[in-house]
Amino acid sequence: MLNEVKDLNVRQLEILRLRLRMTGLVILLTTLALAACSKLDSYFIDEPIAAGIDSRDKDVTEYLQKMLQSARAMQKSGLVRGRLGMAYDVNGLRDAALVTYQQAESLDPDDFRWPYFRARLIAEYGEYEQALEILSRALAIDADYAPAWLLQGTWLLELGRTDAAGIAFDQAFNLEASAAATLGRAQVMMARGQHQQATELLEPLATATKHPYVYRKLGEALRVLGRTEAARDAMVRGKDAVAPSWPDERRDQRSAHIRGYASYEQVQQLFSSGQVQEALVILERLQRYHPQEACGGEDEFFLACNLLNSISIAYDRSGFPSRALETVQQGLAINAEFIPFHFTIANLYGNQLDFEKALLHIERAIELNPSRGYAYEQKGKMLFGLTRYEAAKVAFETALWLQPEKPENLFYLGLTDVELKNWADAVQWFEQVIRLDPGFALGHVFLARTLGEVGRLEEARRVQDDARRFGADPSELRETEIRLRELEANR
């Protein structure tokens, strides 16, 4: 028995020694890990991430190298590191941007932008919980920035946290009574099943903004309430709607860092918003890397020619048509087979009502690519301008064959038949237009006119009401109304 006790004590002693050794090892490993983490944290803060500097696009690489050089020279500057993050962000280097924004926040934890931009990026991956956690740090710095509350409300709705989303949208509305905040509140009401209250917000909002997405939400609410006809009209206006973006001054600060191919998309956005001078500055910068001489080469011709063509369009939209014409003529002298040049110069001549010259260039574009529907569509418009309606009709029919059921071609076919007084054919064209695009107000106007001409006056009145409901131009409605009264009087 004593030996057994002695043996047991020995075993217990060995176990105790083993535990002490393991405890020491754990302490040692923990110490090493903490030291390693300390070094890792220091690395992430001190060393900027290098990305995108091997791109084939010189506009991108030169700019990123410049930004990276500044970040290395001023390693403790959160502002410089954050600007590098913005450059990565808007030029599509998202992973590098995420790390760099985190570095910037570590260097300057009082700058709202770094957690705000990082949260937006994380939300793009659908990680709304993590995005909300990071966004809360931004709001702790500045709780008076309404777009941040709009984002919070949107992400909370995605997660089904309706009450919290309502609080966020209310906060955004209290800071700035914007359309976006009102839309957010209405969506919260719909999520709660309060469709009548949502409709009371959405109806005036739709009238004020005319935004397709607002009409779609209004249609959804009206449908639940059983207002079928009004829901149908709203859903027609909300066809192919996408969720709206709202003004965000701090987000827009990133745009100053857009370079390379991403600049083309930015130029199109600037064109659409009427900021043509800003677009022209970007185009001229890009032309340093893709000069117009390269338009005649084999490797870089596509970018160089597109830039030259876009610059011509920018001059025209800036009110310098002669300079636009001179620019596109230079392009044609370098590369006469680049089809967009012919479309651009045709448009310039068309604006001057010189349809004959315009038609020559459209014909040349068709020679270069006879299977492109857009070219026949443009040919039809030039022939229409020359009052050559039969030829215009043939061109539009060819365009329609190449681009089946394109509403614009159908509409112009209707117009040519109106000019040719082929009223029954015109009715059929405009009926197809309305079938494909029920919210096209001008289509309703011309359908009403042609229905009147074939004696279907009651139908014409109903279509005229549709045109009015879909927001047709008052002068067009008035002209149609006068003609319908004349036809009624004659009947």
C-alpha cells in the first residue's frame, strides 16, 4: 500500500512538473505572439501598401507611384495615407484601399472619412454587420452628417432591423429633410406593413422627384392597398428602376483621385450631369498618354481615337461647335475608318441643318459596318430632316430589322407615316411603342393624334388622358386637343 502511495505521488509530481513546463511554454508563446502583433501593428501603420503600380495604364501607375511616394515620405500622416486609400478605392484596388483606410484611421482616429469610406467598401461585399460596426466609429466622430445616417438606415433595412432603420432615417431627416430620407422612412413603413402611411409619403415624393425607383415603391404600396390602376401606372413609371444614390460631399472627394480607364466612366457621368468642362480637363489629361497621333497606329488607335472623338463632343457641348468640327476633322484625317468619327461629324452637320453632308458620313459608316442598326437609325433621321420620308421609312425599317422592337425606331416609323398620311400604319407603330414602353408620354400623344385621324375619337380621348397622366408636354397636349376638336366638329 505504501509503495502504491509513493508511486501515486511520483506520478502526481511528474504531472505537476509537466503542467509547469506547459504553463511556461504558454507564457513564452503568448509573449512572443504579443511581440509579433506589436511588430505587425507597427508594420501596418508605418509601411504603406503598394498596389497597382505595375498596371499597363500609365495614367494610373504614375499617379499611384506619386501617391505612394508621398505616403512613404510622410509615414505618420493620416491624411496622406487616407488619400492613398482614396486613390486605391476609386481605381478599383479595393483590398489595398481597405487596408490603407485602416492604416489612416490608426494614424488619425479623429478623421471621419477613413472609417466612413472603409465601411462603404465592406458593405459592397454584403458584410453589413461589420460595415455598421465601423460606421458607428465614423458617427461617433461626426453625428451631424446626414448621408452617414442614410447609409446606416439602408444597411439596417437589409438586415431586417426595421425599428433601428427607422431611427436612422428619422435622424437623417432631422438633419436634412431630403428626398432620400423621406424615401427611407417610407420603406421602413412598408416593411412594417404600414402601406397607407408609406403611400402618403411616396405620392408627393414621386410627383416632386419623378424618380423611377420612387414610382416603383409607390406602385408596390398601392398594389397592397388594392389600388390596382394607380399601382399599374406607378409601376410603369418605375420600369427598370435602380435604387437612387444621394448627394454625398465627402464620398465625392474620392473622385479627384480617379485615373486611367476609370476616368472614361467618370467622363460619361460628367457628360450626363452637364459638367462638360470638368470632363474636358480629364480627357485632355488622358490624351497626354494616348496622343492623337496614335489614332493612326495599330496598338493604341482605339484609345487615342476615342479620346479625340470624346474631346470633339465635349467642345460641342461646351458651345464651341466650330472647334468640335475641327477636332473631329483632324481625327478623320488621321484615321478615316474609325466609325465614331463619322457619327460625330454627322451629328455636328445635323445640328447645323446640313443634312446632306451629314448623310454622306452616315453612308460611309454603313459602308464600314453594314450590320449596325444605329447607323441606319441615324440615316433615317437625316433623311427625315431632308423630308425624304419614303427613303427614311426604308432606313428605319432596316434599323428595326437589325434592332428588333427598339422603341425609338418604331416611334420614327410612326412619324414618317404621319408625314406620309398613312394614318392606319402610324397607329400600329405607336401602339407597338406604347406596348414596349408604357410610360413614354410622347408616344401616347402621337397615338392619340393618329387614332383621331382614323376616326377612333373615343379611344383617342382615353389615350390623351394617358399622355397627360404620364407627364406629356402641355404644348403637345394642347396641339392634340385642338386637332381632336377639329375632327369631332368635322364628323
